[in-house]
Amino acid sequence: MDALTDLLSPSVLLYAACVTLVAGFVKGAVGFAMPLVMISGISVLVEPRLVVAGIVLPILMSNGLQVLRAGLGPAWDAIVDYRRYILIVFVMILISAQFVTVIPAQTMYLVLGIPVVVLSALQLLGVRFRIPPHRRTLADWGLGLASGTLGGLAGTWGPPTVLYLLALDTPKARQLSVQGVVYGLGSVALLAGHLQSGVLNRETLPFSLMLLVPAALGMWVGFQLGDRLDQEKFRKITLIVLIVAGLNLIRRGLIG
């Protein structure tokens, strides 16, 4: 604890825990957006590289819970069915995490944030985007590269994945299972990548460990809400969260 308070004051640690609690709630309810909420909220008071280190273990834990809650059978089916997309995301996170201290993420935020907001808003207005079976491989490569690159640089690869699953008309239960697998395996790559890059180290690890408890508590509360949502409500709330997340990406791209 002494090492942790050497990095951040108790009041800032409490603030970070509260933001993580909210992030866990959103994650439990709709299955994604924990990194976006944590990064955008905590980075108001905490240096960005420390925030990236802090989110690693909560992301790993939350995705493990999501996979276990959906069931190991559906998780295995998701791995088989979405293996190409998962592999591309995994590899790109490992690669791009090595450049997190070199390449500014602002451009990536804008490149991803603008289309996420536009596409999500159009779908809320009734426009449906669908990926036909013969375009699935192209979508795997394009969205997988975008997801993995942003994941390694900024610790978030949820928005492209969710847009991808919505475009495939993935049912709610299946979507939550697939998201858990994609994010879970991606978070393993994120952990390995940032251990290698040095972002997660002996000094920053206690901060990430501290955020595990509020993340788990928030998820438990979020699960209670998510269970009450039917497919259409789930889809609309997911799109709203995507728009908020996309606007935040644009904000970070413009002002850092």
C-alpha cells in the first residue's frame, strides 16, 4: 500500500476505484466498454501510462468472469466460429503494445471514433448494416486489424468488435459469449504485451491489483441489469454506449 500511495494520493485512488466501479457496471450490463470508461475517467487525474497499466488486470479478470458466466461450451463454440478474428486481434495487440511508448494514440482514436459514432447513430435511426457471408473474411481482417491495433496502443478493442457482432446479427447471449472470448484472449495478449513493454511493472502492478475489487463489484451489479434486457433493448443500449464511447475517442483524439 505504501508503494501505491507513493504513486497516487488516497483521494485519487478513491476516485480511480469509483470510476472502475462504474466501468464494471457497464461491462456487466452490456459486455464491453470497461477500458473506455476507465481510461477516459481515470486519466482526468492520473498520468495516461499509469492508467493503461491500471486497467490490465481488471480487464483480464472481468473478461474471465464474462466467459465463465456464459459457459465454457458456448465459449469454445465462439473460439471455433470466430477463430480468424480472434487470432488477428490477439496478434495485433501483442505487436502494437510494443509501440505504446513511441506512437501517439490520438490519430488512432480519431480514425476509430468517428466511424463508430456515425455507424452507431445510423443504426439507432433504423439503418441496419449487415455483413454477408461472402464478406466475412474481409470483415475479420479489417476490423480485426483495427481492434487489435487500438487495443495494444490504448487498451481498448471493444467498439470495432461490437459493431462487427451487430453487423452479423449476433443474438444477445451469443454476443456476450463471443465478446468475453475475444476480450479475454485479447486481455491475455495485453498483459503479455505490457509486461514486455514495461508499462506494467513492479511499481504500477499494485495500482492494477487495487482496481480488481471495484471492477468485480460493479460487474456483479451490471449482470443484474443485463439479465433483464431483451434482444432489442440490449441492442439499443449497446449502440448508445458505442456512441458515448466513440465521442470519447474523438475527444481524446482532439485534445489528448
